[in-house]
Amino acid sequence: MGARGCLLGNFATEIPAHGDVLRNAVDAGFGRWVAALAAAIEQARAAGELHGDEPATDLAGFVVSSYEGAAARAKASGDPAALREFFTITTARILT
């Protein structure tokens, strides 16, 4: 993530209340991201490489939302520490 942040996250925070077309497009983008990650989680579980019993879509949604929060924090502070924390905890504790 560069200094500009995540494109979907940037759009999500800038959508005016009356911007249904853009809001729907951004929401669909997040939906595709969650679906792709959920499919990868299911494949990793089937291969015995990932454990846990929470629904893959729920876990994927949590990871995407957590990433977006970390990206926003990193962008606001100008310090990538929040993203490093996200990746460390996600890979060591959540996606294990």
C-alpha cells in the first residue's frame, strides 16, 4: 500500500450519501474481494493448510475489513506500522 491507500477504501470513505452508483460499484468490489479470499480459505482448508471452523466468508470479510482499517490508520499516520501489525497478527493468529 502506498501513501495513497487502498483504492476501494478511498472510494468507500469518499462516497457521498447520494452516490448510489459508486456505492454499489465499491460494494461489489469488496464483495468480489471477499469471495476470492473465501475461496482461497476453503482451498487451503481442503488441503489441510489452514484450520478453523468459522465460515470462510465470515473470516474473509473480517480479514478484508481489518486490512481496510489498518490501511486507513497507516494512511492517516503516514506510518506503515498498522499494516505490519495487521499482516503479523493475521498470518500468525488468524490464518493459521
